[in-house]
Amino acid sequence: MLDRFPRSCYYVNASYNKISCSWKKTKTNVSPGITPGLFSFETQKKREFMDFKEFNLNEKVAAGVVAAGYTTPTPIQAQAIPSVMQGRDVMGLAQTGTGKTAAFALPILHRLMQGSHGHVRALIVAPTRELAEQIHVSIGELGKQTRLKSVTIYGGVNVNPQIEKLKRGVEIVVACPGRLLDHINQKTINLSHVEVLVLDEADHMFDMGFLPDIRKILGHLPRKRQTLLFSATMPEEIRRLAHDVLTDPITVQVSNTTAPVTVTHALYPVGEHLKTPLLLNLLKHTDTESVLIFTRTKHRAKRLGEQLEKAGYKAASLQGNLSQNRRQAALDGFRDGTFQVLVATDIAARGIDVSQISHVINYDIPNTSEAYVHRIGRTGRAAKSGDAFTLVTGEDTVMVRTIERALGSQLERRTVPDFDYHVTAPKKDSEFARPPRQPQQRRGEGGKKSVALGRPPAPASKTRPTSSGRSYQQSGKPAHTTNAPPPRFKQPRNAG
Ligand code: AMP
């Protein structure tokens, strides 16, 4: 397999936060998941400041860049755009939040300005409806002056408007795999003119079981085409897919295990039964703009959303059990400020691009360090600053250490001075219990969560966390003061 793998690949490890700084190619800093030697490396010239003008984009596309307010290409854009414009296949190791959408959208728009219009020439496949919509919106913004048309194709909504739009003629299709296959099978889409294929968030498509669908879709595309594959991580299945679909690719990486430096992290050790009161305390005493909260399960997202609403917050939940319309309403409401707080599961929050998220709060710690980086990547976007709080119980010790190892530093443990950590757990924790009418409880949805999982920190303690991460007791710096201001949503955040 190795000798069949494309040999000429650039490897660029660039931090998104160093947009205007130089960045250097590193041969040794190989991302976990990339087998050293699988790719051969060519020296990437050290780049200094770069300007969008250097890409020589079609003037109508360049106008879209100006309208979007982009001045400096992000590292993934600086590295990928020239190669995509040359027609090269690209393997982009980058997550949402790095500017990867424009990294493929701009050269695609540029390319489509030449040649005929009215048939599908670019196909972008994404794992979720939300991401598909976001890509479609970005293309609409960046390509406003181009007269190129894009359509989204995903399930859970009426198929007829999609068929109508396809009939009228579009150049770009942004699709989720399942509904796209339906259109292919119903012959309501013609993919024989596709020149560029983008597989976005390929690792999530794999997580969601879409790889067989992707392979079926590939069978309906012209063999001669340009393919761009974006993935935040490189599990073996994605490596194999990349091997099968990419020809002589350039590989571009924006460090995916490094959280943006624009985000500050803090752990809040607490007993499981005190998570909600602590969350309410944090919301009350923190100057926030928009807050995205993550839970482990759909059920917990729904319940927590309801609890926050009861507590007076304009909150919504975003989880897979909602209809597409309600999901979109939650997302739109969060984006336009109708909802100050959105409680979501990992899958539902994939690719959420809401620029003003000031805080990500992990009500439940994620299962992997990659998921942590993904979650906190929802804040601190495009070089804005953000805060990531994670509520941790004693059971989360191993995961905390895994995350710290991945980030390469120990996270600050905080205690909230005015919070009573000594409230004992109720004998039966009914907080996330399902209503009695529901006969079965789904696995992992936390209805019978055990109680008193964490050892609550002693508020006055100055004990530093041990390197083993076993003790969460520490607070060198008080995280909050008792006379802190009430929540100030919709106001500019303090620069500091
Ligand atoms: P993405 O990773 O494509 O989801 O992009 C994340 C966010 O960064 C989006 O809100 C984009 O509008 C924004 N963005 C993309 N490229 C740039 C850029 N060159 N300068 C500033 N913001 C950007």
C-alpha cells in the first residue's frame, strides 16, 4: 500500500493563530494518525505575510472576499488555495474554524467562472445538514457577484424544491450523502459534469457511518476530476479513502490537536449532582455573549435546555431528535441572538459557525481529546478570543489527563468562591431521569446517573493539582467574585 501512495506531498504544520506570522514546515511534528513515511515531504518555503491579491482570483470572486471582510488568508487558505487553483488534489488536515470552507470555495468559484454554466460542476459532500447549509451560505456570500448558483441537498426536508432547483440548473451542489444518493437513484441529479469533488469533515462522515454511501457516490462521478478531502483526524479508514480518491495530493495541515491560543481553558471540578447549580452560577457571574453548552446525550441536552429556560435564560437545545425545522430554528435563533445559550450534543454541533460564541461550556466532558478540540473550536474563532469551561467530576480524571496530554499543558482548575460545594447528593438523582411513561431507557442517556461521582473541591483549598490529575483541589486565582456583574448578553465583551 505504501508504494502506491502518492509521493509528492507538501506537509505544512501551521497554527491558525499565526495568521500574519511566518510559519514553517516541520518534518518531525507529524500529527498523530499520520504515519511518518507514508507521505514524502518536500520543503515548503517559509512564508511571510500573504495577501488575498496574491492568489489572482477572478475579480468577482475577489470582490466576495472583500465583502466578507477577509484581509489575510488563514494558514489553510494560504497553503491550499494556490494548489487547488493549479488543479491539484488536496488532503486538508483541518477542522472547522480554520477557514477551510473558503480554502476550497474560493478556488472552486474561481474555476467555475470559466466554462459553461447550468450543470453541476462542483460537488461538496458534508456530514450534517447544518454544515451543508453553512457551506452553501459561505459560497453564496463569497460568490455573490459571480452569478454561480449553489443548492443544498439533504434529508429531513421536502425533496421537491431540491429537484426544482436542480432542474433550473446549478453549478454547485452541497450535499449530505444519504439524500444525494436518493437523487442519484431517482435520476434527479446529473453528476456527469462534476469537475471538482470536496469531501468535507471526512472523519465525521466516517463516524456517522457514511463511508459506504460516499463510495457509492464516487461511482457516479467522472473519474477525471479534482478531489479535495478535508478531515480533522486521520483514522485508518480515512487514510484508505484518501489513498483511493486522491491522485498525487498536496497535503496541508493546520495543527489539529492544538487548541487555538485565542481560547482560555478552565476545569471546574464538581460533583455530578451539582453540575447544574454550578453552571447557573457560572452563567450568572460571567460576562458572556453567546454560550454553547455541550452534553453527552440528546436527552441531557434537551433537559438542560429546559432547565436553563426555567432559570430565565433564553436557551434552546440542538440535538438529533429535533426535526430539521426545529434544528434550523435553534441554530438561527442562536446566530441572531434570540437565544443566548444553546445546549447541544457533539453531532448536532458539528461545524456550527457562529462567530460571536464567547464561551463553550462542557457540561459533560467529551469522550476524546479530538472532540474537546472540536468543541472548544466553536469559540475563539477567526482569531477572536473565547473561554472554554469544562465541568469535571472524579470520574473524568483519565479523560482530563488525555486532553491535557493532547494539548501539551495542564489546564487550570478553578473553584467558584461563593458556590456551596458541600451540598450532599440526593439519594436518587432525578435530574435527568426520563418520565415514567417511557418504558425503556436508551443506553448512555444518563437517566440513572450515579450520584456523588466527583469529590467536590474544598473552596478554600490551595492544594495544587497533582501531575496525576487526581486532585482537582486548587484555586490560586479566584475565578469569580461574589459581586461579579449579572449576565450581560448582547454587549461587547471586555477586551481583556
Ligand atoms: P470555517 O473553518 O470555514 O468554518 O471558517 C471559520 C470562520 O472563519 C468563518 O466565520 C469564516 O467566515 C471565518 N474566516 C474564514 N476565512 C477568514 C479569513 N481569511 N479572515 C477572517 N475570517 C475568516
